[in-house]
Amino acid sequence: MVAGHCFCEACRRSSGTSHCTHAMVPEAGFALTGTLTEFAKPADSGNVVTRCFCPTCGSAVLSRNSGMPGMVALRASSLDDMNLLSPNITVYAAQAPAWAHVDESNPVFPAEFPGLAEGKLPA
Ligand SMILES: [Zn+2]
């Protein structure tokens, strides 16, 4: 499973800190009960990112990126056990604030994952 940190402006603003952490899961193997509120906005890449929130408490649950059809970016904070994830990639590191810790032990990209525009995902 691809799990990673994103330091893009939208993630920083929605998290209230330096980044968001997501797990990429195939939408076909994912089930959601209940309804979510959605907010769609073009990302720096030009892809449209749709962020989905709990309509009651506002907690971020997941997002979809038009550059990754069929995949859901599940927000780590929505998991009952965040230790199920082992983040293995960092994107938009060039937008990280100077005080943020960027884990250099995994692949780090200054912007989006290269190849995303061609529909490739990190291995
Ligand atoms: Zn982001």
C-alpha cells in the first residue's frame, strides 16, 4: 500500500499543520457508510482534488485526485489505528515549512509524484 506525506498548500491548510498523511487505496475495494460533504478545487498540478469531510464534525475523511482515477486517498487521521500505515513517500516537499520534518529515508519529491499525469502511481 502506498502511504505518504503531502506538504502541498491545500494539505497544510486543511490539516492545520505542515502536511497530511494519506493511504492510497483502490476505490473498488473501499466501502464507505454514511455521507460526506465535498469540496473540489484545482491543485497546483492542474488536477482537481475533491476533499471529503464528515458533514457533522468536519473531520477530513478522504480525497480523490482526478490524476489518480479509481484511487482514494484515505486520510490517516480517519483511521482508528494510524499505526496500520507505514508512510513510504513524500510529495510537495518543496512546500514544507522550514520547521517541518521531512523523512528522507523514503523517496521525497519536490512536487507531485513524477508520472502522475500519465496515470502512474508510486510502487
Ligand atoms: Zn497535498
